Amino acid sequence: MTLLRMAASYRQSADLIRLRIVALKEAQRTADPEERLRLEQRIRDLSSLYRDTQETARFLERYYDRRYHAHGRRKL
């Protein structure tokens, strides 16, 4: 599997995570207070996973771009 294919797979996973976050936010509107707290925690956890997945996809897409590594967030 090439790095670009891996990046596309990560992007697809990020999209699914984002859709789940949207669904949980919608469910949170009608939930009771205790359930709302559980949903809020789950949303925070998924948001972190979403950011990491997007960052990994970006890193894989630009792996061979020297300018990205010189000035980007991640350096080799």
C-alpha cells in the first residue's frame, strides 16, 4: 500500500469519525443531564481521535515533501 493510499484511508476514517461526532451532538440535545455528560466525554474523545487521524493523513500525504518537514508541525 502506498503512502497516498494510506492517507486516503485515514481521511475516510476521519470522515466517519466526524459523522459520529455530529450524530452524538444531535443526540446530546435531547438527552437527560447524566447521559449528556457521557456524550460530552465521548465527543471529546472522538474529537481528539479526529484531529490525530487528520494529522496523520496530512503527514502521509506530504511525507516526501521536504518543505513540509522543514516548516511543518512534524519534523523527521
